[in-house]
Amino acid sequence: RINSLIIRHGSVTYNRNYMPKKEGVLDPAHLKITDISAHLLLKTVAKDSINLNVKKISLNEQSGLKINKLSLRFEGGKSSCSLKDFEIVMPQSFFRIDSINANYDIDKTASNIPIVFSGAIGKSKIHSHDLAFIQPEFRKKQCTIEMASVFNGTEKSLSIMNLDIDTDGDFIAASIGKDIKSISRLGGVRIS
């Protein structure tokens, strides 16, 4: 059993040679990940439970994806799981999930597992340059979006109690399009 894993200056290359390469974007069929550093603590691994603490992962990918820090704590068992202190830091962005908690009833004969969840996205800021590995046009934009949210739901529904979105450019227009005017009229939503 591995309790702790530390990686320094690692690299991974993965190619599905029979698939064409997509240039300039993240291509899951052709990955080249370098400068991998990681510190993971695997406290519990059992048939019905896991307790994982990702203290830090950092890496670069050939598409331009650069993760300066990814960290989280995850606990999961037969009837519940929780994700806490999730944070991803990129050169000009950071995204935080304070917590997501889920309760479920796993019945091997059920086709739909009942799930109840709740969570909060902490104040986060995303810059368009850090998403250029998905959409190359974002390299040409100077836009940021700040957000925070509190939500809950089930396997069939999602309720957003609070959603704050602030932007300094045409980031939302580029991402959401024409629907932004109808979104801003929803109760509990602030878009500026």
C-alpha cells in the first residue's frame, strides 16, 4: 500500500498513433505532460472507502495548459463523500471549491442511485489566456471573470441559491452568448 507519493520533475507522453493530432488545443489522444511535481497522501484505500489528500500537483502540457497548483481533500464511503479545499491555480487564474458533500444510497438493483448534494464555489477568478488550451481564440482576449456560488441538488435537480459573476470584458458574451440577458433576470443572481 502507498501512503505517500512524491513526484519531482516528471514527464508523461501518451499517443494514440492511429488518431490525427489536434494542434493548439488539449488533445486527450496525444498528451505531452512535463514538469510534473506532486505530493499525494493516500490515507485510506479499501473496498468501500477512500481518503485522499492531494497536497499539490503542478504540470505543463504541450497545448499551453499550465497548472501551478492543484490541491484537494477527498473522502468517500458507502453512503457519502466529500470534496474539500479544492483549488486550482494557473498563471492568471484561480478556482476554488470550498466543499461539495454528497449522500447517496447504493443499491445494486437500482438503476438510478438517489443522490443529495450541496456545495460552494469560493471566490474564483478565471482569465481567458488560461483557457486557450481549450479555445485558442482566448489567447487574443484580455478578459477575466470572477465568480462564487452556493448550490444544492439531487440526481434530478440543481438549485443555485447564490451566483455572483463579475467580468471586465466580453468573456461571458464569448462563453454564454445571447442567453446572458435572461440569466441576469433570475432571482439570487448578480451579473455585472
